[in-house]
Amino acid sequence: MANIMIVDDEAEILELIEAYLIGGGHTVFTFSDPFDALSSITSGGPPAELAILDIMMPGMDGLTLCRKIRESRTFPIIMLTAKDQDADKINGLSLGADDYMVKPFNPLELLARINAQLRRARMLSASESGNPDRLEIRGLCVDTGAHTCHLYGKEVILTPTEFSILLLLCQNKGRVISSERIFESVWGEDYYGDNNTVMVHIQKLRKKLGDTKKKKDYIQTVWGVGYKIED
């Protein structure tokens, strides 16, 4: 069970998602106004563990709301869009979303994706007893127990999805990991040949790791094969 925020200006969509989530045992907070949703987050309202944001909303669209949430929160975000276009998906992922669904959608599929995101976020955020595993590569330190990432001693704030990708690459240091394996390992779904989702998250990781400013990037692309991290 989790606290889930839904932000959508369509009452029918709000009620539909709310019904399925409550049926799945979750606690739901609904907002038809994105400004009210943002105010709830910034003013210490009910703590959300996951947010579902519609892209097309008046006043403040879901992409802007996603960006503002990411300024202070790292919980999973799933975007809802009525446009089945790569540009909309890439924009959402670039701004910090972890997944997206195109309207009209199957509520049971949405519930499955929500539960998958929650499982991954909780597994990564839970500190384990004993000595946590620390993976260190050229000044980059990934702590799997504390779910933290530091670059030359300075913390790098990552979303659960970004952390999962980086951890997978670090655990397979020196080996090329395909987009297909990254997608299936991190998202827990079958890969259908569309690697935009993986590509966008890799780009965000590179930016946060300062790869664009370094002679030797942490995350290297092996064209036509996948990605790798090496010493």
C-alpha cells in the first residue's frame, strides 16, 4: 500500500484511477488543479510515494509540474498523455518522469506499472543492516544499502529509475548492457524495440554525472550494442 497523488483536470479519469487504486489497497489524493497539487507537496501535505500527472492541463501542464516536483522530490512519476508521440514521451522523461501511459489506457495495466515502480523505489530506498555494498569507479561511489550516489564526495540526486540504471551498469562494470536488458531489468516489462525511454534516462544520468564536461565519460555508448561503465 502507498500514498499516491493523481493530478488530472478530467473528473472521469480521476474517479476511474482512484477507484482502481483504492481497490488495490492504496491511499489516494486527487487534484484537478496542478497548482493545488504542487502546494500540497511544498507545504508538507500528505506525503506522496508516487504521482500520476496528466500532461494536458490548463494553467500549468503536467510537464511543468513534473519539473517543479523534481526540484525537491525523487518519488516515481508516471505521466498520462493523450498524444501518442515520441516528443511528448521524451519531454516527460527528460524532465524526470519514470514512465508514461497513453490515453485511453487499461486501468489494470496502469495499476501494474504503479506497483512495479513502487516495488523498485522501495527496494532501492530501503537501507539494509550490516555493511552496505559500495561500488566505486573513478570517483563515483554508488551505495546500494543507503541508496545514494556520490561523485568525488558530492551527492548526486537521482530518481529511483536513474539509480536503477546506474546500479545495473556499475554492477556490470566493463560489460556492455543492451537497451533491451536495461529496459527489462529496470522497468520489468518486455522490450519492443523502442529505446527512447532508456536513451532519455541515459542522457539525464550523463548530465548529472557531468559527462558532457569530461574527457572520458562515465557512461559510454557502444553504437548498435548498448551502454557500459568502465574504469
